[in-house]
Amino acid sequence: MPVITCIEDLKRLYRRRAPRMFYDYAESGSWTEQTFRENVTDFAEIRLRQRIAVDMTGRSTAGQMVGQDVAMPVALAPVGLTGMQNADGEIKAARAAEKFGVPFTLSTMSICSIEDVADHVTKPFWFQIYTLNDDDFNRKIIDRAKAAGCSALVITVDLQILGQRHKDLKNGLSAPPKFTIPTMLNLATKWAWGLEMLQTKRRFFGNIVGHVEGVSDPSSLSAWTAEKFDHALNWDKIRKLMDMWGGKVILKGVMEAEDAQKAAEIGADAIVVSNHGGRQLDGALSSIRMVPEIAAAVGDKTEVWMDGGIRSGQDVLKAVALGAKGVMIGRAFVYGLGAMGEAGVTKALEVIHKELDTSMALCGETRLGNVGKHNVLMPKDFLDRYL
Ligand code: GLV
């Protein structure tokens, strides 16, 4: 087994192992990918203050996310097509998260279905839905998530229309891949991936195929989105989805203080400051830059989390220092999954946890609850460079 010391190591292995089409799907932003890049590079602008002679014994990264105990406040984000990065990927990621003690969120666009994942874990996981114009589908999928015992619903509120990711169009992204000549040539070099994929039946969008009628091409994410996303979404409809669920709700994709306040007002248990990993509105500021303003606007009316650009435990610490109570990771766990299956997701979590724990200690903190702006240094104009 190769020596893995950081998330970047997992990414290198993942790139070698996964078919180009699925690597590109994860490793893309929309249009120029400016927001996708800045989610990462803005974290690098924030520095940590080193403290000495502080008793670091008995420290802990544990906390709670929407009332659930977590080993560290890092949830696995919903990621579409995870079961194409590695055979049975959602089940593997869910099991790794459960064993580690962090939440796993299953995407509506998963390959393994809700029921299938539920059959392979012992504790409740979270389920993600989009805002679709099909009430019947919304109700049915929410009922399925309830029946599977899911403990929170993540509503993605920034995807009524799909931001264009050039590589997906060029690669003809689909699940399973279509047998075009470029795809076949690439798959021929990914034999380990292919062997595992041949041994599983889970190769289609498990939550959709067999559960809806009238989707012209169920293997294509863009066809589905074009047909079903609700262009007429408004706050009342979000509230209606929340009511349909009736349990803990996390609204993911909030980038403005005013929207965050509204989300808190309608009773969201948490919001995720998120630009969808730079995959939706290219040109939006990085998520981390928006966290302080949003956290200040919302106070303790709802939990403020963030995602986008987290590639290390130091990034988690910086996010917490700037006001996030928790984070979600998408690519960081997908790299691990694509590199080494369930063991790779565990590795990604271990890497992030160790970095978080050690960095917190070197900053002189023993509890994440005490971490704050006093732990970081930022360029003078970091928070108001863009007006
Ligand atoms: C789906 O939510 C995606 O970003 O591809």
C-alpha cells in the first residue's frame, strides 16, 4: 500500500485509477473555473497563529452537527455519480463515514439507491434532494428517505439550472459510460476500475431509474436536469419541501447574508455556505470569503457550515476560525474513494482529522468551540477586497 500523507496523494492515485470522464466530472468547475480555483487558493491566503506553552492534553475535535455527535465537524457532501468513481462507491463511502463517526450524505444523483445504502450501514445517514418541479417525485423520494431512516435532509438550493462544465460535454458524461471510441480507449487503461465495475450491478442512477417515468435519457445528468429542475423555485416551495420532510433540514448553496437570514427565518437547522464547489455560478466569490459575513448576519439562529475548497485539516480549522460550525467535503473524499475504495475514504478522513487535531493544538486550542478569528491572520483586505 502506498504511503499516503495528504489528500493530494490520494488525488494522484485517483487520477491514475478512475476513468477520465469521472475524474473530470469531479475535478471541474463551471465555465472558466475561477470560483472552483479560488475556493482552494483563498484558503491558502489565510494563515494560522502559532501559540506556545498551552497545555494540549485532553483535546478533542468532537462536536455536533444538527444535534448529531460527530468525531469532527466534517460531513461527507452529496456528490453525484460517486458509484462511478469506484464500484459501489456510495456504500463504501457511507461505511467509512459511519466507522469514523462523521455524517454521510447520499446524493439524489447517486448510483447506489437510498434503500441499498441503508441495507449496508447500521446508523442513519443524510439524504440530499434537488428542487424539482415534480411534486410526485419529491414526495416519493422524501418518503423513501424517511422509510430508509435518514436523519436529515440536505436541500440543494443553488441548482435550478445547471452551470456548464465544459469537460462533461466534451467527454459525453453518462452513467454508465457510453461505448464511444475515446471512452473505450480510456477505459482500456483503467482495468482495475473496470474489473470491479463488472462485478457490481450498480451502474445506473439508482434513485431515478425504475422510480420515474418519462426521462428521455436516464444515463445523462444533463438530460434529467434540463427536464426536472424547478426554474420557478421560491422560498414558499423550499418551505413546502421542508414541511414534506418534517425533520432536520440543511439548506446547501447559500452565498448571501440576506438569503441566509431568510433560510434561518423559515426554520433551516443548518445552512451550507456553498457555491457548489465552483460548479454553478462561475465568478461567485469563494465560499470561505463569504463565511464571516454570513455567520455574523445569522448569529445563532441556525448553524452555519461551509463547503468548497477543503483539502486539509488546516482548511477545516480556518473555516471554523472564520465562523463555520462545520464543513462538508466533496472532492477530498472522492479522491480517496477513487484511489482506494472504502480504505481511501477512511484515509482521507484520517488525514484531515490528524491535520485538524495537530494544527488546533499548535494554535493553542484544545476545543474547536474555542477556535476563532484570534487563531488566524489574513491579508488586510481579505474580507472586503470585493465590494
Ligand atoms: C450536481 O449537483 C453536480 O454538481 O454535478
